[in-house]
Amino acid sequence: MTAPVAPEADWEKAPGLLDGAKELTLGPEECDLAYWITSVAQGTLRDRGVTGHHDSALTPDFLKAPGPLREALVLEFGFRALAEELATRLLGHYVSIAPGIPQMEFYATQLLDEARHARVFRQHLVELGVPADTLLKEIDTMARDYRKRVLDPVVDFTLDIVRDQADFPGGVAVFAIIIEGVLAPAAELSERKWTPLSPATGEISRGTAIDEIRHLTVASTILRDHVIAHPEYKPRLLEILRSGVKLWDEIPDREFVIHREELFQQGMFEHADKIGDYEVWPGVRLLDTTAEQRYDMAERWTDEMAEVRMAYMGLPVEVLSSEAGA
């Protein structure tokens, strides 16, 4: 008999990333390897395993033609492909130092998730017309500055904790609260803004968001349980979070995001007829937003999500403020 798909991994039933990350409670014992095989590989990814979208979800021809909208999507998915590739490589260290089988199995599945995300982002660039035989070189070229100024400092910070210090809970905190906690709302925005324009792009973003819910919620449970069992670790955890906030404050990610959002802004007006009255969030039409408003909303979502997850872990949300980081 086929095992049922967990609701939070079901394509039709899963909540959006923000609601799921704020409302669901999952732990590594639940999200083990068997869960991943039945609910993710045979559930979330059913009929979407190769490209991240269903064959019936098409990439429109206008996104394959030169223009600001295509350029915005190529930059966004090119940068995300590289970020997910680096995340995959980092997660090998988590698997090797995981303190128990449930944690080891969970991070082995997250490693697969991130590798899949990188793959489907790259594959979508091919669907947009980027030649497959030069794809990796093109990503390396377009993202060279982004990698040097944004990704490499984050990778180095994470490696110091999880590889050099072999601090598993500290590494969990960095990945879930600092890295994914900051980037997840931008992923939510990606799904919302591309859905009315490209069914394929929207589905790819939807599938990755379903995975991110699991990553964020399970990591929160791991940290909550560790702090309960080892209250003496809490000051160390808070210091790692302060250092992570300081790092993000110093990284110029906004300029890269705003650049592609401005390209998206130009492109969405060129294709306004396809967007119409679609609301990117309740009561606000996508066509009525600016690049800065979309970026600021993603930051607001970051704060909302952090407030809920930190309270769940019994940690003060104030530690994630820039003032605390300073």
C-alpha cells in the first residue's frame, strides 16, 4: 500500500512558505529518510522530478525573448542556483557531525533538496534559452561579483562553525535562522511575482518553498530541544546569532536584489496585460508595487517569521535586530 503524503508536503494542500514556517511544528524524527522518500520524492515531486514543474506548466515564449523580464529571471535563478549549490556542499559537514541518526537522516535529505533546487534553477535557465553546454560558465560569470561579496563571506562564516569548530547546533542556527531565515521570504516573493507570468517558474518556486518550510521548522525543533537539554549552550547560541546578524548587515545583498527587481519592474509593465489585477499580497496589485516596496515587504516577512520561530525556540527575537548584532 502506498504511504500517504504528509499534508505539508502535498502539492495541493501544503501552505505557503510564510504560513508554514510560522505555524507548523516538525522534528527530525518525523522528517526522516522514509518521510522524504514517501512524502517528498513520491509526493511533492510526483510528475515534477526532472524540471521542478509539471509538463503542463509551460514557460511562455515572451520569457525566452531578450528583454528586462528575461534578464531579471536569468539573474534571479542564476544567483539562486549558485547559492543552492554552495548550500549543498556545506550540508555535507552537517551530515558528518550530526549527533544522532534522526539528525543525520534529515540533513542528508536537506542536502538532496538543496542539490535539487540548484538543478531545477539551472534547468529553467536552459528552458529560457541559455545554452546547456555553456550554462555553468555563464552562471559563474554573471554571479562572480555576487559570489565574492555576498556568498563567500557567508560560506566562510558557516564553515568556521560547522567544519572547523564541529559545532552542530551552532551550524543549525546559522543555516536556518541566518541563511534560510533571511533568504526564505525572498523565495516567497519569487513565487508570488512570477506565478501570473510563467506557470513553470511559479511551480519551480512553489516546490522549493514547500521544502524550505520543512528545513526551517525541523531546524527550529532541533535548536529548541538542544537548548532545553543544554541550557548552558544558550549564551553561545545567542553570540553566534549576533555574529550572523552583523555579517548580514555588512553584506551588500540589497544592491543585487534591487537591481533585478528594477529589471522586473520594467518587464512587468511591458507585459501588464498578462498580470492584470493579480494581487502580490492581499489588497495590493503587483502592478502597483515598486522594486523597493517588494524588497521591504520581504524584509517585513523576515521579521514576522523570525518573531514566531524565535519564540518557539525560547530565544529573544531582539538578538536578531541590527542593534543587537552591533
